Amino acid sequence: MLHKTKNVLLAGLSAFIILTTQAHAVTPTPQMIEQFKQLPKSEQERVARQYGLDPSMLSGSANSSVSVTNPTVVEPRQNQSSQQSDTAKKNEYDFKQDSDKNELKRFGYDMFAGEPTTFAPVTDVPVPSDYMVGPGDVIKVQLYGKESNEYSLTINRDGTVQIPDLGPVSVAGLSFSDLRQELSKRIKQQMIGIESNITMGELRSIRIFIAGDAYKPGSYTVSSLSTITQALFVAGGVNEIGSLRNVQVKRSGKLIGSFDLYDLLLRGDASGDINLRSGDVVFIPSIGGLVSVAGEVQRPAIYELKKNETIADVINMAAGIKQGAYPRNSSIERYNANGLKTIINVDLTSANGNNTLAKAGDYIRVKNASNQYEDAITIVGAVVRPGKYQWKQQRISDVLPSIWGDLLLSADLDYGLVVREINKHGDIETLQFAPGEAITSPNSIQNIALQPRDKIMIFNFSDDTQNRFELNSLVKKRVSKVESLKGDSLLDADLFKAGFETLDNTVASKYTNEIAGVALNEQASEEQTLVSSEVAKMLSNLFEDRDLIKLSNVMSRKELLYPIVTKLTQQGNSQHGIMIVAIAGKIRHPGVYPLTNSAKVTDLVKAAGGLLEGAYVERAELTRTHTTSTISDIIHKQINLYAAINGNQEDNIELKGRDMVTILTTPEWQERKVIEVKGEVKFPGTYNIRRGETLSDVIARAGGYTEYAYPSAAVFVRESVRMQEQIEIKKLADQLRRDIATRGVSKDGLSISYSDAQLMLTDLENIKAVGRLVIDLNALKLGIKEADVQLEDSDVLYVPTIKQTVAVMGEVQHPSTHRFKDGLTLDDYLVMSGGPRERGDEDRVYVIKADGSVMMPTQSIWFNTDSQITAGDTVIVPLDTEYKDNLTLWSQVTQIIYNTAVAFAAVSGI
């Protein structure tokens, strides 16, 4: 019976829920709730889950806690983005306006950047005690004591409340606090033993009008608690020409007050936000005068202006001046009576400047202060704490008091610079000092007295020991097209040399990306020049760039000197010349240096890091440009460097601008040169060689050949030969490119496709030269001196094992390698590879011998008795160029490609 009753309840409840949910999902009725309560808890959860209902609503528990939500009354304006895009398009081609003017926006309008979505009054808000009750408001009265009752009483149109057992009570004109007191008093007097609790229920709605330049003017129903600002939010705010500073409230045709929204936006003052009554009109007049504020202010924008407001008032609207501003030199752009713009300079630090009246259309620009320091000194280079420091009456030892505590371990203690400005134009001079002596001997002349804005530069003794990861990362981040920095210096890497050359090509070491007039990589050279220019601009700002100052302790000597040398070059003229000198030769840091005051030869030697091993101290050469009023000439002077270093003032010549000192190398001095011997020798390895030593000498030092050596196929590789081969390949590629272009425009045209020609050209350009030099070790064994070779640095000799193969390459049916058999002819090996193809040139078959030489048969190749094939040889059947085209270069191109392939195969074992 119980089960049957449960099924009946479920069926009835399900049908009722279905009908109810189909009827637009209304709130569950009391009948539904009563039936739902009779079901077990598990069935309640299932029914609620099945029909998407809230169990708390059906069980009646929802009444215990009511969530209060206010309706969303505004959303972003739909046409705002389109208006902005239209404005952007309008300004895109308007070159008359400044960029900072285009960025300025009207202040305060973002507060109302929305449009209304509903006119529902907001009632779920606390009621203030001074709220004036009126007809339509609901008063909730709760009685407790001897009796308990609860009433919801609506104030009638005559301003009375009908309280049961008490009769009508007049509440017209009372505030909510007065109403509570009056009703509580009446209840207490007439209902003995009963206490009361009086609260506000639903508030009445009022209808107001929003007119003028509102975004959505019209009639709105709002809460009786609404104020001017809430009404503006409901209407979406003001439009583009609406005023924010004179929002008016009119009641019965009379102006009862106005509200300046700037008081709320700028000062948080809402005291003028008037409470509205039914029938009130919120009127928004058109905007008054506008004034723009830009530059170094906290909130640059366009502000609305009232009468008699000053420049100080406008600056206060913009939240004041930034720390980096220079208010003494501010300006106002203003239209005069003739309709033309004028500039008025104002001093915002003075009373007269601040009291200047602002006018509609003014554009106030607060200028920024200079980034220059007035009297700070800058320390860069190999110091522990590079940066800017306060200047006072001090010397070098005062700012760098300790060698161990202030200088890096890698610092050069014999050379430092003080860069000093000599006039208001920023021209500089340089003073040389010895940091070690300046710090350890404060009374020495090396401890230079500093002046305001001096720059102190300390250099690393060696540029090869610095960790430059952070510096290289900074350069890659700032400079476009930088993929890798391979050198220890931005100057020595292929980034910077092109920019460095522009200083003075006569003294700067010539950088080139070509050999013998042939550009090896034209595209890379153009890109390097572009990147070099960007790096040059970055390093020129070394003394003002905090990031570069911080990383200056890992910079090379040339990098630190670059802004100094650049400045000295720029300030040079016909009267004073360029105050730079250069040094080259056997010196640690050759290059260009600033000419310090009264600098001598030994000072330049110290600046360049000192002499290298092998320097010839008995004589150095000074090259000087001697200029008169009519002619300029180059003269050379010989210097006894040893005497100059040891204090002889006659030899220690004072330098002049554009001088160049060359440190010579000791005669017969040579750096370490080596040759590598590999393969079938008794003692393979790396051998030091002296000048004039020959290949036979090294082979003898290596113990001669082993019994498995095959000298006829020896490979000898030389770097100078490789470079020359690469040049020839480059020349041939350029010539082939021109020949293809010429044939392409001739009347004959190309008989091959452009893609085939381009493919062949690409193959040629991608060939890497090997540098193999043909040698005859068998002749050396016989003692023939003409077969000997004088060695160079980095030569490589490879003596292979006995060869037992012969390779056939090129245009044959089956290119392959065959076992060598004594007595087989060239024809035999060609037949073993299937014979030549149709496009093979049978008349130009040649043989690359095992030693790298090429044999070209002079008679018919098929019956030539001189064409003896030996082990290790390679037979080449070239392409028939007549089959492809009658370009004369094709034969050379194909021959180079085949020969290079054979050479690579030969050296692959090295």
C-alpha cells in the first residue's frame, strides 16, 4: 500500500513538474512543495536531478537565506571600439598632429563607458536613517511580547499607515528614524506588554527624466534612494559633448543644485551628489572649454575647464608633476585673436606661472628634465662597482681607494684614462694615468685631481679571460639580426669592424670580407654593416646607459675606447687635427687610441698593453703626417725603443695627432709553426717546423714509411692552396652566372632549362675547396730535390695504406669501385662499369691519379698504351657539354665538381 502511494505521488509530482517547467520554469507552488516533502530523501534528490530543480526550493529551505543580487544595468558600449577605430583611421594620415596629442583622452569618460541594459530599480540596499518615507514605501512591523504578529504596511497616498488595532498613523514628511520612533511610541502606549521592531520593506520607485547630452536620455524608473551619479549610470553616462562638471538637477522647473563630477573623480567628494525625487530632471549641458595637458605629468589627458581656473588648477587635475619634469620651462600653445597659434612659456615653480589663467583650447606641455648629471663622475671598465658617483674635491685614490677591493684581478694597473669635458660644447680631452701607482702612491702625479663630469676608465690587461655571456645576451636582445657573437670582442667579431673603420681608415686596421678582389660573402657583408651601425650607436651611449655601464667590466679595450675615439674624431678640425694615434705590430692590443696630453711613445706602448715576445726593441718606426699651408706629406722616423723605455727622452718622442707607431718583429723570429703527419709513417704526430724546412726533412724525422705505406696515393693539404682554390671557384661561379644571363637574352637562348642551369650554378657555389697539393713522394725517395716541398704552418700529410681499387665516376651506366688488376686498361674498367652513357663525353675521359694529378690521354682513349691505370686511380667520364648546351664554361664546371668529389673522398680519411 505504501509503495502504491509513493508511485501515485511520484506520478502526480512528475506531471506537475513537467507542466510547470514547460510554462517558462515558474517558481514551485506550495502544492508542489507539499508533495515533494512527502517523498523519501533519495527520491527527492533523484526528482530534483532529473528535472533540474533546486532541492532547497522544493523543500522550503530556500526561505531561510535569500541571496541578494543587483541587476546589471550597463554593458560596454557597442560602438565604442568602432569609434576608436574611426578615430585611429582619421589620425593615421593626419601628419599635422603630434603623436602625444593623439594619445590624449578625455578625463572621466571611462567611468561611464557603458550603455543601459535594464530599467529595474535597485532596492536591495540598506536604507539610511535620514531617508524620507513616502507613499508606496512598505513598512514591516514585528510585534512580540504578550502577542506576536508581523505586518507589512504600505504608506497610503495620503501619507498614513493603517496599523491594526491602532488605526491610521500619519507619517508624511518623516524620516525613517523619526518614523521608527513615532510608531514605537504609539505601539508602546496603546499596546501594553508588547514591544515592536520596525524595518523598511520594499522601497517605492520614482520616475525621473534624464535630458541634455546624456548617452541615453529619456525617462527612467529608479529607486527612491537614487542620486545623480546612479541616474547617470542607468543612462549610460554622458555623450561625447556632455559636461562632467555641471550636472544639474531641476525640480518643478527650478534649479535646485548641480554636481561637479570632478569632485568625485579627483577628490572622492560625493557631498554634492543630490538625492532625487519623483519627477526630477537630471540635465546634462554641453561641455565647457577643454584644456589638454601632456608631458611629464602623472595623468596626461584632456580636462574640462571652468571659469577663472588657473594653470595650477589644471596641473592639479593631472595629479601633479612627475619627478623627472622640468617645470621651469613649461609651455602653453594657445590661439590668439587672429586665429593663429602662439607659444607662452610659463614657470610652474613661480606664483606668476601657477596663477596664469587657463583658456579653452590651451595645450599645456610640461617638459622633461635632462638625463645628464650635473656633476657626477662615471667609473667604467675593470672595476668591482662600475657606475656613477657623487663628485667632490677628490682624486682617483678617493673614489678607488683599494686595488684589491675596487679593481678586478684582471685590471691593467699601468693604463687608465680620465675623460674630461673642456667646454660647454661637450668637447673632450683625455688624461692618462697608471691606476696601480695612483692608488698605492696618493701623492704621485698619477693620482689625478678629478673635476665634475669626469669619466674614469679602467681596462682589463687581457681581453681573453672575461665571461661575456651577459653582454652578448644584451647585444642580441637590443640589436636586430644578431644570431651569434663568436669573438671575445664586439670589435673583433664580424659585427663591428665596418663601423670602426669609419673613424680613420689610415690608422684603423683595414677590415675586408674579400681576398684578391673577390667578395667571398657579399650578403653577409651588407648585413654585418647594418648590424655594426646599430652596435656603434649603442656603444656610443656607453656613459649614459646603465646596462652597459654595469657590464663594462667585461668589455674589451677597443669597446671601451670606441665612444672616446668617436668623439675625438668628430671634434677634430683643420686647426687642431684629430687627436688619435695608432700602434701596430708586436704589441698586445694594436689599434687606435686617444692622444692624451703630452703623450709620448712609451705612453702609447703602455696604452696598448706592452710589447709581445719577439718585438724588436732596437728600432721602431713612427709614421707622421706633416702638413703645411700648401701641402701634406708622410714622413717616417726611426725610434730606439729600448732607449725610450729606459728613460732616454730624445728617443721617447712626444706624439701628435694621426701618428702611427709600428713595433717591428725581431729578424728571423717566428711563431710556433707545425705540420701534422698521419698514416703509414713510423712516428705519426704533430711536428714543429722552422723556416725553410722541407717535406723530406719531416718525413725523415717521422722515421720514414712503414711497410704498408702507399706513397703514390699520399695526400698533402695546405691552407693557402685551399683559399686560392676557393677564390677560383668563386670567380668561375661569377663568370658562369654572367654567361647564363648572356645566353638567356641572346637570340639562341639556352637549350637547357633555367632550373637545370640554376641547379648547376648552386652546386658550384656550394663547393668547398679542399686545398690538396700534388706531391710525388716516390721522387723524394729517389732523392730528386725538385720534388721536395718547403713547408708552411698547419700543413697536413697523410700517407695511406696500399690501395687495391680503381674507381669509375661520372656519366657511366653504373659508377662503382673495382678491384685493381695489373694489366687492365682504361677500356676494361669502363666496360666493367657498363660503359659511357649517351650524354657522356667519350673524347674527354680523363684519369685522376692516386697522387691527385690529372692524366689526359693524348691519343684515342681506347687504344692508348700510355694510359696505364694504377691502384688508387679514379676514371672520370665527364658530361658532354654539347649534349646540354654550347656554353664553354660547362666543361670547367663539371670538371671542378668531379675533381672536388674525388679530393674530398681522398681526404676523408685524414
